Amino acid sequence: MYNFDYHRPNSVDDAVRARGGSEDATFLAGGMTLLPTMKQRLASPSDIVDLSAIQDMTGVCEDDGRLAIGAMTTHASVASDPLVNQKIPALAKLAGGIGDPQVRNRGTLGGSIANADPSADYPAAVLGLGATVKTNKREISGDDFFVDMFETALEEGELILSVNFPVPDKAAYAKFPNPASRYAMVGVFVAQVGGETRVAVTGAAPSAFRVSEMEAALSNSFSADALRGINIPADGMNSDLHGSAEYRAHLVNVMARRAVESLS
Amino acid sequence: MGQFGIGQGVRRLEDQRFLTGEGRYTDDIVVPRQCHAFFVRSPFASAAITAIDIQDAASQPGVLAIYTAENLSQAGVGDIPCLALMTGRDGQKVKTPPYPALARERVHHVGDAVAIVVAETIEQAQEAAELVEVDYDPLPAVADMKAALEPDAPIVQESLSSNLCLDWAQGNETDVDAAFAKADHIARIELVNNRVVVNSMEPRALIADYDPQEDKFTLHTGSQGIYRLKDQLCQNIFNIPADKLRVITPDVGGGFGMKIFAYPEQVACLFAARELGRPVRWTGGRNESFQSDTQGRDHLTTAEMALDKDGHFLGIRVSTLANLGAYLSNFAPYIPTGASTQMYSGLYRIPAIHAEVKCVLTNTVPVDAYRGAGRPEASYVMERLVDEAARVVGLDRGEIRVRNFIRPEDLPYDTGLNRVYDSGDYPRLLKEACRQIDWDGFAARRADSRSRGLLRGIGLASYVEACGGMGEEEARISLDPDGGVTLVIGTMTNGQGHHTAYAQLLHDKFGLPLEKIRMVQGDSETVHKGGGTGGSRSLLMGGVSAQRAADRVIEKARQVAGEMLEAAPDDIEFDEGHFRIAGTDLSIELSEVARRTHEGAGNGLSPIEETDGYKAEALTFPNGCHVCEIEVDPDTGCLRIVDYVVVDDFGTVVNPMLAAGQVHGGVAQGLGQALLEHTVYDEEGQLITASFMDYAMPRADDMPEVKLTLIEDMPCKTNPMGVKGAGEAGAIGAPPAIMNALLDALIPAGVTRIDMPATPEQIWRALQDSSTAS
């Protein structure tokens, strides 16, 4: 790890100010990606702005029929939160399946979506539930948030404060883990929410994406059988030694069906 | 037998210490004036080093020195030797290219050490290492062993004319040809025995020190026995007398064969310590483990079997390519040859066997022994081949084995490959394992799985290995002032629980509570010789030695007790820690004798310390049967192990809990190799699976419940304890059992071949390909 200056502000304003002090500064949420990258000397930020002391960035509350989850809320907190379990059990289950207990006790919702790892779990929920990402500057629709591999709509220095999840009529998440890392090789979030049916996929492509053909089929008939024969083209899928593009494309259909089956 | 003696599943004496974080591993040891080493490693699989500029790096804060191959050469530091100088079929010895601690003029694999940077802190060493400028002229590399044997392949080692370093054969080719000529059936398979990264929990680590007053080195390092390492360092590398190097191995967090060998970091750090006159320490990072610890397996094999019309084995023919990596590690050429081919008879009567092995150099990390070392490779070939033979002949896979097994009445049985099996009942073990898993009721379970859309398979593997009796061992036991005893032994526990096992043996001898039985290992100042731990030899070699030394201590103590009781030693019995005049109630405790010998020292008495040893008479042949039942989800290719039964014959079992632990760990490693662990080099020789993000180690939730039965009524006949060894067995039985079950599941879907590691995508793809083909 290279040397850096460490800041631990108590407020969002102070955090943004500290982050703006240097162009090589970076926010530190749970550090589940940033710290290993720094230890491997693949990242060398000049300044680390640790967000862990900012109190109003953690926790879950109900806000106008939606669940607002603070960006610094850990996966373990989301997984065990009574409100989340009551209103969106699929989200609690997703959070409870991220990484291992150590990761879940450190990793955060905001950190995960800001990083936009193509194989992270949360992007599937943000997209699949049509959530809204609230930052220090604006509100960003979940549909517009994920731009490309490790790339989001966030501007330089923009800080996620919370994510607002609509409460769905029903929702489920099915994940095929990478055998080595246990990241999602393919994860599919299926939801009926606000009168629409959403199918969002993570892990398979450079960025989380929705599958309109599946959404149309499920709107017509919310059953696993409705998804049979809807093949995702392998073009544009990620491909690595654990899963070729073809295999991932195939798994999208399988995982989508399993998500729907789990709701019947 | 005492309450905590042989046969009792007593809890490990080590556990309190290890489980509460009180283990003392190499990296836990802090020495005064220590400094830190960091290695500059090659990013290329093959390249010429045209220049190394250390100037900038050397001027960084805290940097004490930077050394390259030039420094080692000038000081006359020797290369790491290959100790297995096998003779090939052409009468030629294995070709041994130089294996320097720091690369000379050329690097041969990614991770090859090029320079050592020593600084006051590890951070300073690492910072400076990044500033060492090495000019590489990249050269064509070859990582694939088949490609390495092509006529126009890049030459891995420039001192050799080809990448074939050993062309080995064993057996009788003429007999085998005759067997095939008269065969009614021929079974033929091709197999991949995939390369694995060992991944011991504790990485390799060391502290090298040098005392200029005494002109003497001290090396703390993880090992599987100090003397194999010490002898090489003294004789081959530093050319110093034996008393000028002390090697100390503290607690070791897993070795699996990989920690037996001498490594470049040990040599470079000892050299640096002598130059600087300060202790130099190094602990490998996990990324370094992936590119510098010896790796395991990596064979490509074609095997054929000739059978008569009734399915009797007439002969086998096996041809293997073995990838040994870029340099020959200490025992590398022995593993795929002597260690493997001599086990090709398996548990079967096979009149004619011929095996050939081509050992190949590639631009990859060196390959050497890994849990089982050659025997798992042999067992994998045989047990996959026997399954294929059953299919070709049309026999049940259990039946064909029973029909061809060496029968108890055939023992002792000479396989014709320098192996004589002494004891066992192979049909009985197979039948017991099949009974437990309900082999005969499988069809109904398969139908049930099919109704749920799943493919079910069952498979078995009857393995045998050769281990235990290798070399010689020595034990020294002293009777301590408090009446306890201390065993000094040259084997080296890596976490197996040696202290517990030896304490149980000595508990039976002395009647002492386990906590009064101490063990000293891993220090060349106190341990005078020892063959170390490997090949499942420790309990046999160390155990018999310890028992014999104990008998000597008791005899000496009996003399003292005789004087104390004023009776003739012949009239004195020793039982449960008491010396008693036979037929009387006059007795004294062992502790009183101990006190007397220590307190009376100089007055005609002296503390009792006795040494005895054991020289191996024969190898031992642990054997057993693994049966495995699996379900495959054809939608995803995911495999689930539904049931797993093991019946093992380890001969006499000292501690069934320790033995079970060995089986569980071995099965985990075997399962890892079969289903998960995939070592992938790309065409340029870059290791793609160089971290746990991409290299899949088995986790607890990958493991089935292993239903283990130990058959203990057939002790080994060639050693006094009757033990056969248990350390490697699990890793030998698991891969063929799992893969046989998997192929059994896939055959109805039209799949004819599946290789390790059978990852979900591999399984899914095999199913896709077969459905496309049909």
C-alpha cells in the first residue's frame, strides 16, 4: 500500500469538501474493493475520505411507501433489518448472500453500487426494483445509474447518500455464484412493482441490464414457463474462465426462471 | 493399553494452543535487529535479462542492500539441486537444468525471483523493489506440455536441446503387446490430471540469520523436516560444514508436500543475512505463493486395458506426459515416474503392465510432490480405466473389481513393479462401502432424481497407495525431573497432530498422563537426525522409534528402581507408571525414579536419556474404497454430492479422530481437484488463476458429510505397530470416485468423456455437446 492522507469527516459537507481537496482523493465506504486494490498497489489515492463517521448515512427508514436505505448501511444490516425483511424480503436475501460474513459486516450498499462491479449483487436490485439513488446533488433513477463496467452516472466527487427502494408486490433474486470468488456470475432480480414487471440481470454483462422481452412475457403471465425459449444473445456478455458468454447467456434464462419459481 | 493410549480418539493436545491463536509460526517470531526482504519477480514467462539497474532503488530510505544473481555467483553460492536423478529408458539420467536462487541472465517463469531487496521495513523493501529496473527482452514461452514437445517449440531451458528432460518407462512391453493381441475386449481412456496450486493456509516464511563470531547460519523456516533442507543448504548450496547451519522449524500451517523442498528465498535470504550481518526475514504473500510454491499433478494420460471375454484383466498400457514446470524442484522427476508407475497395478491382478512417462519442462512454476505424490495420479488412471473396462465388457463396476482384485489368499502379492502387498481384504472393503451406500438400490434413486429433472450418478474407487516405511528414523526420550518424558523426534508435524499421536504411544509405555509427555521437533541443535514428514511415514517411522526408545528408558529406570527398592531388576515389574517388586505391594513411582536420577546426578547416577531408531523394512499399503453418489442439474451443470462413503484399511489406528481428520482433509483436497481447482496459464505463460478470486478452493459448504469406517482388524504385517499410514489416502480416493460418479450420471445423456476440474460450465458444455451430437 502506498502512503495517503486519511480523513474521517463527521458530515456530508465536510466529506465532500475533503474529497474536493485533491483530484486523487477517494471516498472510502466499506473498502471491500478499494482496500484490496490499494494493498495490491493497483490504486494509489492521495487522500482517503472515510465516510464511516457520518451518522445520517446509515440505517433503514420508511419514506412515503418506499424504503430509504442509507448508503453506508452494511450488507449484514440490510440482511437482518426487520423492515427490509418485512417489506422487501428479496432485498434482505440478496444482501445476506453477498460475499462472506466479514464482507457483509464491512461492505455497504453505497460502496457497492458506486463501484458498479459487473458481478456485484446490488445493481440487480436497484434496477430490478426501479430504485432511486439519492446523492448530495440530486436524485438519479436506478434505470440511469449504471452506465458501463465500473462506471455510473455519478459525477466527480458526487456522494451517494441513500437509495430509495419502492416496495414491490413481489420480488425474488436468484444468483449463480462464481465458484472461486462467489461473486454473481449471473444474478437475476425479478419484481412486480408499481404496476410493472421488471427483470434485471447482474454479473452477465459489463453492466447490470434489464430484459424487456422477459418483462413483457411475465407481464402477460407471471410464470417460469412464460420465460422458456426467451434466449439472451451471447453477444456482449462477459466471458472468462469461469463462464463463457454463451454459458452466462444461458444462465440468465435459468436464473430468471428460478427467481419466478421461488415466488410460486 | 492405557485410557488415552493406542486406539483412543483423544482430543488433540495441540488444539488449545492453535484454536486460541497461541500457535507460534515462523512469521510470529520476532528477532532483534531484523530487517525485511522483498523479491523482485519476473512478469514474463521467458525473457533474457539484459540489464538490472539498482541505483535508484538502492538509494531509497531504509534500503540496506539489493542482490542479484551476480552477487550469489561471486560468492560461490550453489544452485538448488534436483535430488531425484532418475534414469530414463535410454539409460540417460534426467537432464537437470540449473536452478539458481536468483535468475541468471534469463527468467523461466512468471514469478521467477530476479533480485532481493533488503530494507529496515517491509514497506521500504517493497517500495524500493518497484524501483529496481530490470530490462527484459521477452522470448517466446510455452506453458502447455503438449506444445512444449512440438519440434519447433520454444526451448524452456537454454542449456538443454529440448523440453523433454526424462523419457521413462517401466514394465514389460512384450508381455503387454501379447496381452493385447489375445484380448477379447480393449478399454481405452484419455485423462487430464489437472495442475493444482497447493495453497497451504500458512504461506512459506523464513528468518535467516548469521553469526559472524561463530561463522554460523540460523534459519527459521517452515518445513516438513529440517534435515532434508539443511543437508542441501550445507552440501549443495553454501558448501559449509553441517555444524555451520542451524535450521529451526516452528509450527507449520500445512505443507502437503510443498514445504519439503528447498526454495530460492531461503538461499537468497541466508546469503543476504551473511552479507549484512543481520537477520533477514521474508513471508510470502498469497500472490507469491501462487507463483513460487511448487504446484502439483499436471499429467496427460492415455491408458488402455486388455481383457478376456469374462472381464479378467490381461494387461494395461499407460502413456503419460508430466509437466514439471520451468526448473526441477527437489523430487520433481520422481513423482510421475517411480512414485506413480509402480502403483499402476492398483489392487488388481494384472499379468502385464507397461508404463511410459515423458517429463516435460514448460515456462510455468515448478511442479513437485503434492499430497499423495504420484499415487493419486496412478489411482486416478486405474480407477477411471477400470470403470471404462466394466462398460466395455458389460459388467457391473463393483463386480469387475471384485473379479480382478488381489484376494486375501494371494497375499503377500508381488505386483511385478517393486511392490509387495502384505495385508488387506480388498473385496471386503468394497462390499462394505457398497452396502453402506446401497449400491444395489441405486436405480430407484436415479429414477427419483430423473423425476425432479436431475441426473444421478454413482461411482466408486478402490485405491491403494505405498507409503510409511521409507528411510530410517531416530527417537530420543529423556526422563524429566518431574517424572514426565520428553520425546525428541525428526518427523515434523504440519498440523496433523503428531504430538497427540506420539503421546498416546508413550502413554501406553509409561502410564503417564498425556500432558506429561512432551515433544521436541524441528531444531537441528536438539534433533540430531530425521527424515521429516511426507509419504504418510511419520507415525510408522517415528512411532516405532519412539516405542523402542521408551522401552530403553524403562529398562534404565528399572535398574534405578531396583537399587531404590533393594531388589534385583529382574524381579521388578513396570506397570501404569509404577515399578513394583513382583508379588509384593512394594513399589515406587516413575516420578520418584526420575527425581532420584536428577538429584543423584554425579553420585553414580545420571538423568536417563535413551535413543533408538527404526529402519524401514518395507513399504506399507493403506487401501480403501470411496463410493460417491451425485446429482447433476442439467440446466446449470451444477453438481451436488448426495452421499459419500469411505471404508479405509489403515491397519492399526492410533487415534481414530486424527485419522478421520486426515480423511476429511484429503477428501476436501481431492474434491477440490475434481470439481473446482483449475490452474490456468495462458499461451504467454501468464498464470491466469493467480488469486482466490479466480482459483476456486473448496469451502466448507462444498463438502459432503464423509461417512467413514475404519477397518482395524488387518494390521500391516511388515512393521511392529501394524500401521499403514493415513495422511494421503483421502486425496487419492476422492478424485476417481467423484469423477466416476459424474460420468455415470452423464452417460445416459450421451456424454462419453469428462475431465477434472468438472466445473459447472464444463459439465453443462459436455451435456450441450452430446445433445448437439445426437
